[in-house]
Amino acid sequence: MVLAAVSGGSDSVALARLLALAAPERGWRLALGHVDHGLRPDSAEDARFVAELAGELGAAYFCRKVTLAPRGRSLEEAAREARREALVDMAAQSGARAVALGHTLGDQAETVLMRLLGGSGPSGLAAMRPWDEPWWRPLLALGREELRAWLRTGSHLWREDPTNQSPQFLRNRVRHRLLPLAEELVNPRASEALARLAALSADEEDLWESWCAEQEGQVLRRQGTSLLLEAGALAAMHPARQRRLLRHAMKRLTGQGQHLLAPHVEQLLELLAGSAGRKLTLPGGLMAWREAAALRLDRADPPPCPALLIQGPATVELPHLGARLRLELVHDKPPLTGRGASACLPAQAVRWPLELRPPRPGERFHPLGAPGGKRLSRILIDRKIPLWWRARTLILADREGPWWAAPWAVAERARLKGTESAYLRLSFVDTPQG
């Protein structure tokens, strides 16, 4: 199944009709998806037109009406995001594996020009790809007038959207003023030249993506919900490699290739060059932390860790840490340790159930070997525990108090006397990353 996004304009109508011609030979089933943004009084007429077109082509028809909430973005950006979400929803409903978009060579040229003048780097100049799952752009090498001429030969109608002429929108200003001026004064085939630049940049991007993938597991690795970049190796790289790897890491984290603007990348490089303990707020609720040996990227707010009651030896999943907590009853005396990702408790002293929970505000803790207890937050600061980890520290306790501030400190009450017959061994085990 292929879902064609059809607004009713000439590009999308040509897309739908061309796909309908190709579908029988290729064994495709075709559906048309229409998004009504509700921005014009006659938007319902567009939906009706697309529904009739679907009936003519023998294609399934899906329609979604969306409400735009700019929230600090331009109306264009809000409409694009809402449209994409609606198309993904319709694709899931129809069982489509690809969403075909009617972007043309002119759209590609406009995108490159807007990004070029906006100060985009090489990644942005790659612009739109013919295939970027689930988005498929089969018309990207064809011009708009070429498609309209083909529609006219078959007396096929389309809808005209008057907002496509409005200078209110940046793309319209580029389409109707800037690009024609470039064709008049610089290069009559400016659109083709800009589209060629996009294709060449895309080839460069593919090469860089291969190199970035080779850094995974070496300079770049995942830890729980975050990504860690090894600070020494990253700092030793050429700035071009640094920028590429930072963008690649953010894409891995968010799934959005263009999430970081150039100023954000430069701020990350400044953070890398600075001292441990600093942090940087990034768009979209993201954060970067400079740790002693790494640069960490993650969501600013830690995912919730609900309180759990553990009734006996078990393995507990901790998705927010990318780890499991294993509680095992053993009889061989393990080495006594007060710190680290493992701990040992005297089994006979444990009062089940054990509670696993985040630290409480102002909670005090008495570490093994310390003369007394103090605020856990101060203990973590004194031990130079990174900010990211401080927010993800866990308390394992029974009704008589904490046993472990995991994975940093075992409580003094866990001191072994040498008369124990069994031990409760606690350990963090990494969850394999897919």
C-alpha cells in the first residue's frame, strides 16, 4: 500500500494520477490522504475534490482535519508538523509502508535557497531526499510546469490555493520573487543548479553518515536514555568531524536530523572545551552536560522512576538507566565494597519487602565507613557524581531504613560481621542496546 498525500493542487494531483497509472504493473494498492488545515473558508471543497479523485482512481480515501498550534513557531512550521503527524496516522490506518509526497524540482530549489540564505551547513543543503522513510518523493526531478502540462493534455483539473500566492509565507516569497530574480540575473537554470547542489550534498552526507556510524561504540555510546561522547577523543578531532558527530548523536537521540542549528553546535563545542560540571540547555527539552571524561546528551527532565516493592530475590528492569538491578541470594562471601555498581547485604538482616525509589527531598544517608550520616545530595556532590547521575540515583531500603544509594554508596548498616551464612548480592547489569 502506498499513501499519496494529496492537497488538491497540481503537484499532488499529478502525483496521484501517475501513481495510479503505475500501480497495476507494480502490484501496488493506492490510497489518497488529505489533510484539512482549516485555514481557508473553502477548505472543505478541497477535501471533497480529493475524495472524488480517489473515487475516480479506485483508491482508498483518508482525511484528517487538524488544528494548528504554532507555540512560538511560524504558521508554516506548525502546519508542516501537523500535516506530517496526520499523514503518519493515515498511513498506519491504511497499512501503507510509504507516504508519497508531491515535492518537485522547484520545491527542492526553494528549500536549498532558503537554507543557504539561512546560514545552513552542508547537512541542510542536502535538502529533501527522494526516499527518507516513510517519505517518498518520486517527482523530485520534475518541474511544476512540466507536470501541469501533462495534466492539461488529459484535461485533468486541480485546485488552486490562493495562499500559495501570499507574500506572508517565506516559501512564497522565495518562489515568486527570489528564485525568478536569480534566474533572470544569474542563471536561467537556477532551479536545476540548486537541485544539483542538493544531490551532491546528499552524497556527501551519506559518506559522513557512514563515518559517524563507525564511531558508535567507540567515541559515541549509549547509556540508558542518554548518549555519551568520549571527551578526549572528540576534542582531538578536526572541527568538521566534531560538528558531524554532534549532529549525528542528536539525530540518534531525537530522530530528527536537523534538530540542531549551527549556533547550538558551536555552544556544544564550547561546552566540550570547558570544565566538568557545566551544562547547556538545548531546544526541544534537551540538555547537554560536561562530565569529567564525556559530553552527555539527554532529555532535560529524567524519566519517572516509580517506587517499586520487591518481595524477594529478583531482577528489576530499569529502562531509564538502560540497566537491570539484580538481587541474588548467595552463600559465598563476596568482597566488601562501599562504592560502585554492586553491593552486598547481610541476608538475615534484610526485612522484606525492599522498596526501590528515588531519594526523598533532604534525605539523609550514612555511608559505610563514614563517622555519621548527612544529606545524600551533599554526599553525591562531595563524591563528584555527575549531575545527570545525581537525578537518577536510587534508594533501596526496607522498613528500617536505606541499604544502598545505588549505585554510589552502601549504608553503614550493611557492614558484614563475618558470622553471616547468606548474603544478598545487588548488582547493575547493562541492558543490551538494540
